[in-house]
Amino acid sequence: MMLMRFIVCVVVMLGCVRAQAADTPVTGDNWPQFRGPTGQGLSPEKNLPLQWGGPTNENVLWKSPLIGSGHASPIVWGDAVIVCTVKWPGDGAPDAAVIPEHHVACYRVKNGELMWNTVVSPGPWVRKDFRSGAGGGYAGPTPATDGTLIYAAFGSSVLATLDFTGKIVWRKDIVPFSFDVTLGSSPILFKDTVIFLCAMAKSADSCVIAFDKSSGDIKWQKRFPDMSFAHSTPLMISVKEQPQLLVLASGGGEKTNALRGLNPSTGEMLWFCKGQGDAASPVFGDGIVYFDSGRGGKGVAVDPSGSGDVSATHVKWGIPPMEESISSPTLLGGYLYRLNRLSVLRCYETATGNQKYFEKLPGISSKWASPILDGNGRLYFANAGKSYVIQTGPEFKILGTSDLEDGNDPSPAVANGKLFLVGKKNIYCVGSGR
């Protein structure tokens, strides 16, 4: 019964995405943006392996060397796997004196062959703070595609668009660029626009911009001078058959308007809610939007059907302050899942917010990589290092562990029965059959 409920929820969620973005096919063959077609890590796939790697490279279909490094997640369209990385000269170590080469590379799904590699001219921001790991924070945002063009952002504050031969179609510097530490948000697509969140350390610079997908011209730009910094990626949802753009940004503390529901056609604010938001993206399901900072603090579940300030009218429940949890939450089938920096997985009921369990995932390589849920109700905390597959539901059960010994922080991509994992040195394709 629980599995059937889960499958129905997956079907309904994917149906909502089809309704709000009919110009982008939603199938098991494509993973077009950060966290896939839904932006929430949901996949209809049912034949993903539970284990891979080890002495015999079990279920590893291929691996290919990366050009440089980064923690942007891969995307998949048809027979193309797209990865964004950066490469420093010499030994490849981050160097505050130079901006590294920006690479958009395309690998063949079938065998990992490098089909093309394009160098994008960097933007104006020379970064000095490399605490964000692989790629020095220059290759953090995940690209997006509509199957015709590829949209890639880099931490030097640039957005570039390429076709599927690797040719640059247009390129825009993102100015001003008073981002905090690094540019962490990923571009998302809506109809004929590519939307980008610019939540700045200097609040006066904060805005949301919608570029025309074909030309790069600004279709609309909404300034939010009361918005603090964030590294989260906006989420497209459908509420009462109308699309909403969820934007989460409150900097390092709590704000009355941390979460905002916007009209994605104009940027007009529909509603807002008190809370915290920085590193993690929001998640939607079971009639609620759940959000938290990702840096630690309270969690909030809110009904997204209101207008104006909904903090006192539409909040359903809250979670007491928790540890840092930079990966994004996952929610479906009556339960919410949160992995924290201590490698502890928490499970909550979405109806009440009650915690069902608190269990350790020993040695997991990445606490930043966001999980995916497959069509069998299995939760994949997958990266190119030590990974876990967990059964969903109120009882904790480990179904499999794996280790490719190339741990990095990109979230996985899933397409056509395969997992695609970006490590520090290689990109991997994992599947249950050759």
C-alpha cells in the first residue's frame, strides 16, 4: 500500500511539471536541470542498481576523465551528458591571481566518449575565497537545457548559452556581482525564458532576472533590495493549476520574507513567508512547501496557496533548530528526508512534522549532494565516493552501499536506467546492465 501511494505521488508530481512546462519533455530519458525534471530529485526509473563499484567495478558501465574540476551536477538529454568544470594552469590548484578556464563538456551517454568541449570566456568576478571545494567555487551552478540550447552559469558571474554542437549562441556577464563567497544558484527554464536568482551579499543588488532563451535579452528583471544572500536554486511548482516560482533567500538569519512565491512570467511577488534560507533549495509535495536554511536553524512547512504575508495563516508546522544540512531536502509519499553535516539522516511526517527516525550514514562522502527518489520508493544519496540507498518510509532500512573512491559534491543525474556521477577526477555512468 505504501509503495502504491509513493508511485501515485511520483506520477502526480511529474504530471504537474508537464502541465507547467509543456515545452520541455518529461521522460526517463532526460535530466535537464539541477535535480531533474521536477527540480526535486524525483525519477520514474525503477531499474537503478542498489550497489556499484568495488573490486570488480560492479555496475559501472563507463568512466571518463574530467577536464578540470567542479561541483556542478551533470545534466542529460538524449545521448548527451553535459558537465561544467574549470581548469587552472599548471598543477590545477586554485590560484587567486587568475580566473581558471571555464569548460562546458559533452559526453556520450552510450560509452562516455567526449563529443565536444567548449571554453567559455569568464565573467568579471575574480574570486579569492576557495572554501567551496572542487573548482574553487567557479564551477558550482548546474547547467540546464530544453533540448535545443544549453544554459551554463559560472562563478566568475557569467551566463553562457550553447547549442548541442558546442557552439556559443550568446553570453552575458551578470552585473553587479556582490554574491556571497560564490555564485551557487543554478539557472532554471520557464517557457521562453531562462531564470536566474541573484541573491547578493549587498542586498541593494539582489534581483531575479529572466533572459530570453534565444537571444539573451532581458525579458523581465525584478529587484528585491530587501533580499539577503543565498546559494539556493529557485523551484518551479504548480498551485491551483498556476505556475509559481519559489525563491528562498534570507542570508545568515531569519527574515519575514525568506521564502517568496513569484509569478514566473513577470517576477511579481504573490506571497511570502517568515523563515531562513541560504544553501538548500525548497521542496514541494503533500500540499506543503518545506524550507530551511541549509546552514542550520529552523525548518518550516507552508501551504503555498495564500497571498501576501502567509506566516501567520498558512504555516502548517515547524522543525526545531537542526544542524547544517547543505543538501536540499526530499519530500514525497508522506515523508520528508534531511541529511546533515554529521552524516545523520532524519525522517519527518509531512502531515505533522513529527520526526520518525534519526539514523547515521557512516562514512558517506558528500553531505552536500542532494538525493534522488526512484520509482520504487528508494532514496539515493549517491555521489562518486561512498553512497547509500535507503528504503523510503517511517522505518530506516539501508538497501545498499557503494564507493567509487572519487568523492565529490555534485548531485546525481538519472536517465534511461542509469546514474551519472561527477567525481573530482572522472565522470561515471552506473547502471544495472551493459
